[in-house]
Amino acid sequence: MISFRDWMAKAVEEYYRRSDFRRDFFTAPELDRSFGYALAEYIAGLLREFKEPVLLELGGGSGALAYDVLTYYKETEKEIYRNLRYYIYDFSPTLIKVQRERLKEFGNKVFWVESLVNLEGVVFSNEFFDCLPVHVIRDGKELFLQNDSELWRELEDDRLVEVLKRMGYENLSQTVEVCLECVDFLREVAAHLRRGYHIVIDYGYTTEELKKFPDGTMAGYKAHKFYPTPSEGMDITAHVNFSLLEEYGKDYGLESISLKSLRDFLMESSVFIKELERLSVSEEPEDVERLSRLKTMLVSMGGRFKVIVQRKLQEA
């Protein structure tokens, strides 16, 4: 017998060590460079207060986001680019190899780390927290797996009880996923971020929206297909609880300064809007295709994804 949390942790680690998992899903940076440019434009406004700015990306994926962010700075924010150091935190040998090849033109600007580094600047991620394992709770019991059967056992973990109580979920008559790893990783980010900002982009919900998911949010993706019941060999994910990040961020000195949908975030980006307007009047086949991908970001992903920005003030 194994808890769902432990099963998911093992399955996700094995999945990301495979060589072919990238075929199962795509992310916003892989849809179009405008996503990375919009994020880079926003982050540029945060980096101007640092003489030697540092960016730390959690989970580099295919390297597409890093490539677009660095390209934007190289072309339009030359002073930031000149002083910038870009770190990628990743544990997948397969992905790191892909990232190194894709980012080789940026030379000694990019560094790979297997543990978080102390920095002043911005820590950010796109679809990172959704892969962290979750405990599945329903009616005061936790989900365990035995062979092909589901078993529900009384809660024994005091931390789970504390989180449910603090978030106001202990009496909910629905399935709730609790990501203790999200809380722990948030604490690690705050401990290493001496001064600066933490940005999370992911699909998720707030406490007010939790009722939209009475059966939970666990899912699997394989060959770009959605499976409501995940199994080994899939990209297994759970929606991110942004209210959890806000609430526990307070404990670690992370002040939430912004929480909005990805659609609103992109529509407030001048570089994204300019590109959207340019593509809208172009008849070039490539531009027509890119316009379709930008619409996918705004319509399909724009409402499901959220962007939270947290600020860590320098300790006295």
C-alpha cells in the first residue's frame, strides 16, 4: 500500500527521466515567442533595481522560455543583458541536454544548478508547481493505492490537518488536493531569495474557485490527450492552489503584490499587444498560424492559467 502522494512523486520523477516525454504536452513558450517576450518585458521592470540582476528559472523545459527571455533582453534591453546571470534549476538529464543545445549561443550567461542558489533578482517558473506531488483528501480521509484498488484512510499527518484547517477546507464535502511540497518549496525559494521577486505561472485556482473541482484536479496527459485518471507513463499534474501560495508565502516573507489570469497578464503587455495587432492584419501564412497560437494562449489557456507575483524584501 502506498499513498497517492508517494505514488505520484515516483511516477513524475520516472517520467521526467524518460527521453520521449516531451511529445505528451506543449507549454505556452512552445506555442509562440510572444509569451516569453511578454514575461521578459514584465520582469525587466523588476530587474532595473538590481545592479547585477539574477534570473532563476525553475524547471527549464525545452529551453524555449529561457531562449525567448534572453533573446528579448539581448535585442531590446542591452544593459540588463550585459549584467544578467541566468540560472536554470532542473533535474532531468534529458531536458538539460536539450536546454544546453538550445541556449549555446548565449555562452556564459546561462548556468545549470541542481539546488537553489542565493540571489537578488527574480525566481520564476512556468508549469513547475503543478508537477509537485499532492495528497488527495476527501471527507477527512487520505487516498492510498493498493494494487489496482483505492483505499481511503483516516488522516495521520498533522501537517495535512493543519493545512486543511488554516485554509478552511476541513469540512468541505469534496475532493481536495494538498501540496505540502508546494509549501516546502516556497519556503526554500524565500530562503534563497535575499531580495527580489517570485513569479509563478501555472494552471490553478483560488479558494473561492475550489468548488469548481468537486472531484479534484488530478489528470494525466499522453500524446497531447487528456486523461482524467492518471497512470504511470503519463505527464501527471494537479492544479496549483494559488491561495495556498499566498497564505504560506506570508510566513516566509513573500508579499503577494499581484494575482491575475494569464489572459489579463498578456493583455497588459505592450510587446504582446503590438505583436497581436501586427499579426491580425498580416496575410502571411506564418503570421496567420502564429495568430492562431496567440488566440490559443488567450482563450484556451488564458482563463485556466494564473500569474502570481510575490515580493521578498531585504531582511534588516
